Amino acid sequence: MLTGDQEKVRIVNKSVILNTIRLHAPISRAQVANLTGLTRGTVSNIVTLLIDSGLVLEDQLQDSKIGRPSILLSLRPEGGAVVGVEIGVNFISVLLTNFVADPLWKIRVQINTSQSETDIISQTEKYIEQALLIAKENELRVLGIGVGLPGLVNVRQGMLVVAPNLHWKNVPLRLIFSQHFNLPVYIENEANLAALGEYYYGVARDVDNFIYLSSDIGLGGGIIIGGKLFRGGDGYGGEIGHIQRDPAGELCGCGRKGCWETQVGPRAVLRRVRSELKQHPDTTLLLACSNNLENLTFDLVVEFALGGNQICRQAIEEVAINLGEGIADLVNIFNPDLIVIGGTFILGKPILHSIIEETVCANILSPNKDNFKIEFSESNFEACVFGAVAIVLDDILREMLIY
């Protein structure tokens, strides 16, 4: 019989091997041993156990050299299912994946910002229930639910402390969802999860030092340092959208004036366009929003800007400069290898990208220019829900007891 300490070591080794296979599959036993520092005997014994548990599969790969074929390992897709959730300011997104994060079902719906907290949570629960039903139909055991939220999150308590743009405070979402579904639930800030999504599955895959920026209504930031998510002392780090850049500026949802997100988010673009249209009406653009400036959307502004409308293009270019100046500050502070821009910003990439790059390069210290890149997310607004899947898999694989 194994002692308590031996059992702990075995559990840790299983976790290390599972995560190594997940990140590097297809991979041989010898490669797992080299990457983990474990003995080949330990790796072989645990891999056999993982195969018997239905979590890992092996396949033969015959290479061109004479000799025995290589036996490569990968995670077994049918080993389980995960539900990723994002509650945004004006949408709900739910994703169901298998054990290797292949999408099995997803939904993204717009919500009315005037809906109550209770209604939005109830609506989210219904979509999660749909995902769980599909997992059951596919005979997949659900390992957990990851949830991304637009605000300050106490990860230890599973509490949404405050979401300025949702006007929510002290919402115990982990408790609410875990009691409803009787499953492990992981609550995290949406930008942090989006950063993880890009790290594991997106344009920042295996880039150990980068910053993710995303804007929908506000501006969120996720910071990866040394391959790990930076949360700060109490888990509230990364709120870069609330760096104050103009104390006399626009009122932010957090209650202060001139936060960076008031200058660079889609709302900043819309504010500029609406202000200009009041002084210099554009018949075609007004007609497109039914002569009601409240109907103007960021998507529509981008469409007109790309079509040559100077009012729209100038508004986006001004925001691009403000965004570039702020990114330059982040680069000078953190010296990341990569900045990933996601969320609604993706729509404006054809205009934003070159201006941001030029502005950043003009404002960062010379040494930072050598190995630094700016990329736009290719996740099609799904970085956060994939990050929600990743955080569940990370934790489940780390803690799972396999007998």
C-alpha cells in the first residue's frame, strides 16, 4: 500500500504527465520523460494507468527509418467534456468541448443590458443545461464549468466582486452554478481567460510573456508572465483599462474620469462619430442608422470607414493612436514578447493594426523594439470561452485522482 506522501507524489506525477501530453501531443514516452525529468519507468507505469483510465491513447507512427515504429501518446478526446462560459456586458457565450478542447456545441446570444442580474444568470444556466444534455447524449462525463466575467473576480471565493459595466456587485457565481449543476465551477476575469485561451489554443500559443487586450464595452487585459497568468496579490491584477490617462476626461463605469478604456474602446469611437455627425451630418450614414444616432454600432462605423467614410475612419484612427500610446507604456513596463489584440477590436484590424504599430514603435524604448510583435486574435471572439475550457482542464488534470 502506498503511503500518503507516495500517493501525493503519484498524483503530482500523473498531473505533470497529463499536461505534458496535452501540450505536446503527439509525443513519445521517451520525450515525456525528457520534458518532465521523470524516469522512463515512472512515465511508462503512469501512462499505462492513464490509458486504462480512458484518458490517454497511443498510436503507432512508422517513420522512414528501419526499425520499430514509434508509439506516440495523445489525450483521448472521449476522456471527458468541459463547458466554457462567458457572460459579457451584452452577450452570453457557451461552449462545450471534449477532453482535447475540440468544440462539440456552442451558442452566443445577445442580451439586453437592462435585464436583471437574476434573469441573465437564469438564461446562462439554461444554455449550460443544453451543453450538459449534449454531453450526456455523447456519453461524455463533464469535468467542470469555466466562467469568464467582465470585472474584478475573487478567484478563491468564486465571487464576482464588481462588474462596473454590468452594475453587478458581490455575486457568488461559483456557489450559484455549483449548487445548480453539482459540478466543479471555475470563475475568472474574462480578459484573464482570453489570455489563457490565446496561450493554449491561439496566436500566443507557447509564448511565455505576452499581454492580451480586449474591448467590448470596456477594456480588459490579461497578462501572462513566464507562462503563468499574472493575477496580483488578491487576484485583481490586470485591470489596465482603468489606468487613468486624463483626469478631466470622460466618466468611466468605475466612477473615475479619464480611464484608458474611455479613450480606446468601441464607445470612444461611437462617441467621436456621433459628436461629428451632430456638427456635420452625413446623410448616408444617418440613413444607415435610421436617423437615430443611438442605433449607430461599432460594426457599422468600421464598415463605413473601410468604404471611405472620413468621419468614421478618422474616429477609428484617433482611437488607434490612443491605444498605441497606452500599449507603448505597457511594453516599457513589462517588456513582453507579444501584444495580442482581441474582442471587438478585431473588426477594425485593417485600420487599427498599422497605426498601432507605428505609434507603439515611436513611443517604446529602443531595446524593446528588437523582438516585439503585435498580433490580432484569430479566435473570432471565442478566446475567453476557450480560456474557460483551458482553466478547467488545467485544474482537473492537476487534481484528478485516477485509481
